[in-house]
Amino acid sequence: MSAANGFWSRARRHRSFVAGGALTSLLIATALLSLIWTPYGPTKMSLRYRLKLPSPEHWLGTDQYGRDILSIIMAGAQNSISVGVVSVSIGLVIGVGMGLLAAARRGWIEEVTMRASDFAFAFPAILLAIMLVAAIGPGSVNAIIAIGVFNIPIFARLTRGAAAAVWTREFVLAARAAGKGLTRISVEHVLPNITAVIVVQGTVQFAIAILAEAALSYLGLGAQPPAPSWGRMLSEAQTMIYINPMLAVYPGIAIAISVLGLNLLGDGLRDLIDPRLARQR
Amino acid sequence: MNAPSETVVAAEALHKRYVLPRESLFQPPAEVFALNGVDLEIRRGRSFGVVGESGCGKSTLARVIMGLERPSSGSVRILGQSVYDLGAEDLRGLRRHFQMVFQDPYGSLDPRHKVGRIVAEPLDALEKIEPDVRRDRIVGALESVGLKAGDTDKYPHEFSGGQRQRIAIARALITRPAIIIADEPVSALDVSVQAQVLNLLQDLQAELGVTYMLISHDLAVVDYVCDDVAVMYLGQIVEQAPVSQVFSTPRHPYTKALLAAVPRPVASRRRRRSQLQGGVISQMALAVGCPFADRCPEAQPRCQSESPALRSIAENHRVSCHFA
Amino acid sequence: MTALLAVDNLEVALDTAHGPARAVRGVSFSLERGDTLGIVGESGCGKSMTALAIMGLLPEAARARGTVSLEGRDLVTLDEDALCGIRGNRIAMIFQEPMTSLNPVHPIGRQIAEPMRLHRGMSRAAALAETVRLLDRVGLPNPESRVGNYPHQLSGGQRQRVMIAMALSCTPDILIADEPTTALDVTIQEQILDLIHDLVDELGMALILISHDLGVIAQTVDRLLVMYGGAIIEQGSTQAVFDRLAHPYSQGLFAAVPKLGQGATRRLATIPGTVPDVSQMPPGCAFAERCPRVLGICREKMPEMTVLRPDHAAACFALGQTGADRR
């Protein structure tokens, strides 16, 4: 399809997309690699090699328990990605479903779903996640659920707005005139035409999810020890700040790079998608 | 002529009011009176045109007849069945007999679907059919509008405006409907492309026996394609007759003014003083008396107070004017 | 005496994904005060681009070459500041869609007064008085109360009258109207065309009217140009051209328009094929692929303008054959 070919050739030239894509790929590659290999076991402690500075054996040095920092960073990527993917998926599937329903049915269904979203929006995202985890208990799974829940209203809102715009278009009227029901129209006509917007938001939410997970872990509410997590690395590095401040910098950089990469990717996608939509006419 | 043919569309006393969103807490919301008592009958084999300017209600009429918007009162019968009294399943089945073509060739086709899928949509909505049969029907529809079987797998953006409109017509034809309601089908097209599509519409009428209800602001288009025409003004039909009669001997003052206003492609620099001043007044208030009274060059006091009925003045010729 | 407006061999090149495209090719015409000139053609023929080139309003990706001189002064090479002094002041333009060419968040009074305050340095009070006078002249009822209205409070026909008032506020020498009535109902169109005409006569302006509608052109202008594929293919006085259309495209265009009163007695003649893509123009005549009278030479060379009668010329190699009677 000629429109898709045009997309990739333009994408290659778009700086944000390329930079974001590179960083995100780095993140994913690191996580995948860590599934099969890390320099050392990320949980392997060694009292002899505590607080070592970077050396050929330990590229980033070791922490106060003798664990190789590079290994923990790599394994932490796994954690961040899995939390990001699953929580955003939960929010996306449920939120998009709600949004499509609201846009198709209008009336009180729309009111109820949107006001419920507004209610959830009233809470700052991290705070909501914390409240939920406080209610259901700490741990990776619960962190995923909490972050997933705060993603729902975001996708619901976005979908309802985009879907409502598609419902006004004439080909939807043509489908109604042909006799198609609301559900079929939502799935066959509305959804394909809003996918682009949802994907862009998905990358942004992924970045937010990584940050949220780091925040929860920092507070001790996310991945519990000994599971590696960037957020917890930060909190553990706090006590060592006068001895080796770099212990906090490494996980901070990892988080920053991941979030930056995803945001750049999202920006790039948004720019590339908008003119493409316009050109489809 | 022949025996009276079957009535395909029968609309009776159609009224449609839209309530606008409230502008103030203290006043009731304003209303738009889009249709104010429309009756019409379309018989098989006699294509019916509806002409009028902005605000006359012709597009609303098309949507109400297509079952897309429920009228505030009145009924619509397609092949004898009342559209707004049927259950969802029955209505869907009835839709096989009436289909619609829209104005915008760029907006009425889903850009994410392939042409084959777009054209088959009315079939898919109705029932499951064998893939082979479905494919044959799609190709048949495309070929009858002058496109090719190979176009089935292309996307709308690969086609020009005129070709897209043909795709829309193919979509409307695929269930072999008794009537196709076409809302400004050629307005968005260039002159030379418009001619191709108009000839296509004529050919389909002759070869497949499909009847049209054609909505247009362009009188010449209606003259070319249709047998009967109704002229609308502010939600009512003011004149209705066979095309040749309306355009050669119009009886309603609005029809006369409308015809006089159409610029003919004949070089003449004499300035016609336009007969009508001002524009259509808003449809926000139901007129007492004739809706055309305040712009009519032939108005009399009676016109302001008494609303004229649509009455027959000759065979098949109805006019709504006290003095026609 | 120098002509009011002399366009000589105007070329507009557009940058497209497929390379440079010649959107306007060798257009030449001249205009004096009081002249009314129509430019007819379908979409993509270059008529709007020609108008934009005259105004210096071409899009970023377009470049103009050739001469456009306003009383001897070339506009193509002028810088933006100088052009701003001319736009709205000596040459004014009105567009097809009054809703998008009027700013929706400014009251119409302010929009009409803007060119006056800009070019003539009028005070707010003086501009207001003149605005009211203009609104009255263009036929807007109750002008004093309307100056504060926003565009969305007016109908399409009223907005177009406002656009006309804006265009005339500095009594320009030339008015360019690009499809001014295409978006309007036919009875309103009649009123607007009457209005434009009266104003052009009254103020002694020159008018360039662009339209795809043969009827509008036939009844509004004295001379016309027919454009296809960026070039003028037929030109002359409206009377002469409509009397005996010479170019196959003009004939085809005329035959393709359904005419009121004809019914279905005669099948509409269609021009096969479609307008070629502007970036992929064939060498030779742009109409060759679709022409019923095409000759070998048509595909190789661009035809020159051949004079048929004192006020009628066409660019075609196949003119020897009898032009079709317009009936």
C-alpha cells in the first residue's frame, strides 16, 4: 500500500522518531538480553566486593551488598518493560472498550463512563497508584494492576473523543444506511480509524508507567526484594549517597533514557501520523 | 400509459423538528423546523428529484426516508412497510430494497477498507453468503459502474473523485435495491466527471430498472435524470410535477424565481434584476401563512395569514399557492 | 499608455513529490479599467494559481516567473513589504468560502475597517463610518447594528457581501473574485453577481472572475480565457467564444453541462479520461490524450494561439475542422 511505504521513508528521516526508536530499542534489547545473560547474577551478593568502583570486572562497579550494578540495571529493564507493557495493555483494552461504547451509545452510558473517568482523573496518577497498592498490598503484580487502573480513564477519554469524531463521518452514515449495527460499526469502521491516535498515546503511557513503577518501587510498594528494580535501586542508594553517589546516578540515567526514548518515539509517531492522515484524502 | 406501477416510497405528513442546545437557563431551547408536513409518493420506474436551496429540508428529507433519523411525526413506507415501526432485524432486511449514495466522494468511503469490502458492505450487513457468491456480486457491481474486477483490492485513496463516486454507486447497487436515494451525488465533482456519472446513473436506470430519489440544488441535473420533481422551500413541498412541466411552465412564484436565477451558458450581458431580495429567513419559527410570503413578488395580504395547501391543479401537478 | 494590468508569459512551478510541476504555463493577458475578464476551467487547470501569482500569494512550494505588471510596475520581483502595500489597496481578492476567509473571532466591522486603517491611515471613527456606508452599499440590512456581528451570525450570502465590502474598502483598481458564488444558493448567487457587477461599473474597476460555471461566466464578463493544464487554450470576447466554441476542450466542456429545459433528450457528451497530473504533463498539448480530434503533432509540440476572428483565438492544431455549433 503506497501510503505505508511513504510512512517508512518519512519515518527514517524524522529525528525524534529515529532517536526515540533507537533508545526504545536499546531498552527492549537490554531487557531481552538480560533474560538469557547478565554479567553476574543480579541478586548475587558478595561481601568481599562491596562498593567497588567501575573496573574491567564490574563495568559500573558494585553496590553496598556487592551486587554488580550493570547486572541489576539490565535485569531492572525487564521489570520496567513488563510492568509497562502489561499495565498499559490493561488500561488500553478496558479504556478503549469503554470509550468506544460511550461514543456509540451516547446518552446515559456516555455520561456514566465519562464521569467515572473524570472521577479517576481527579486523583494525581501516582497518588492513585499508591492508594490502590496500599489497599491491595505491595508487589509487582499489584503495582501492575494499580498502574493499569489509572491508565483506564486516559484511554477512555481519548478514545471517546476520537471515536465521536469518526462517528460524524459520512462513511459511518453509509454503514448505518446499509444496515450495520453499532457494535459492528465500532469494530469495523471506528476502531481502525482511531488506532493511530491510540498507539501514540500508548507510547506516552508506557513512559509514564515506567516512571510510576519506579516511584512505587522507590517507596517500597513495587517489586519486592530481591527482584531487581530501578526504583528500589534509587531508594537503596540514598543511604550510600556520601560514599558513592554514582549508585543513584546509574538507575536514574536508566529511567531517564527509557522515558526520554519513549517520549521521543511518541512525538515522532504523532508528527508522522498526522500528515499521513491528511494525505489519505 | 401502462398500468399504474408499484409505489416504492410513500411518505405521509412528515414533520421533523430539531431541538437546539439551550442558550440560556431562563428560556426554552430554540427549535429548528426542518420538515413541516411533507407528503410524497415515488413509483417504480419514475425517478423523483427534490430541489431547493439551503434550509429547505431536502437533506433532512433524504435521511428521514432512509430510516436514519426518526421524524417527529408522520410515516415512511418502503414497498408498503412502515420503516419506523419495524424491529431492528426486519428493518435490516428491508434495507436491501433501499440504499443511499452520498455527496462527498472523499468522506463516504472508509479510507481503511479496501474497495471490495466497501462495496460489499450492504450485503455483509444483511446475511452471511458464500465467499464465491460474494465475490461475484462485488465484481458485478463494480463492472456495472464501469470499474474493473482488479479494483477490488485497492484503497479509496488510489481513485479520483469521480471513480470514488462510482464505488459509492456500486455499493448502493449491490443488493439490487428498488430505489436508490442519492443526496447531491455529483455536486462535488468537476463538470466533465459529473457528466460521466450522470450518464452512468441514466444507464443504470435503463438497464437495471432502478428508481432514484435524487436530491440536488442543481436544477439541470434533476432535469436530466428524473421524471418527476418536487421543489421544496422551508420544509415544505411548494410545487411538484413531471420535470418537463415544472421547468417549462412553473406555477409557484418560488419555482419561477429559482428558474430565472439559474445562469444559462449563453452569452448575454443584460443584467437581470433578481426577483428575490434577501435570503431564506430562519427556520426557527413556524410561519403562519405561506412560508414564502415575505419574499414573494406576488404576495397578497391573504398569504400572510393563510397557509396554502398543496393541491392538484392539473394531472400530476401539485402547487401550494393561493394564486397558482 | 501602459495597461492597468499586463500579465506576460506567467509561469508558476510547484515543487511536488515527483519533481517540479508547471501549474501555470505561459499565461498572458492584459486588463484595462472597466474590463471584465473571466477565467474558466475545471479544478487543476491553474486558474486559481494565476490569481494567487498576481497577488503574490503563492504557497511556499511555488515559484513564479514571467511578468505581472501593474501600470508598468512588475509585481513578480517585488518584496513582501511592497506587495503588502498593493494587496487590498490596488488589487483586492475575494474567495470562495467566506466562512474560512473571514476570521471567526473578529467582528466583521473590524475586519472591513482593517484594510482602510492599514493602507489609508484612517482613524477608528472614520473607518467605522466608512464601514457602515460600505455595508449599506453591499446590501446588508441594518448596517449600523451589524458591525459588531461575528461571521457565524451571518448567512453565507451575507458573509460574501462582507467579503466584498472588505475588498472594496480601499477602492482598488482591480478586483479578483475566485469562485465567489460557488458555495451559495442559486438565488443568492444571482444577487451577489448583480452586486459585483454594479460595483465594478460604479467604481470603474477591472474585474477578474474565476469560475468553473459556464453560465456564470457567460452572463457576467465581457471577455474570457479558457484554461486547461495550466495554459490558456481559448480566449476572446464572451459573445464570440460562446457563439462558436473552437477548441475541442471548450466544446467538450460545454457539451458536458446539463442544460435546463433540455431534459434527457440529448445524452451528455463526456470527455473520456481525466485531467493529467500536474507533475506528469505530457510534452505537447495537455489535452492530447483525451482529444477527439488529436493529430500526431499534438503530442509533440504545444500549439500556439491562432487568431480565428478579431476577438477570438484558440491554441489548437486541429482548428481547421469545423467548430461544433453550440446547439
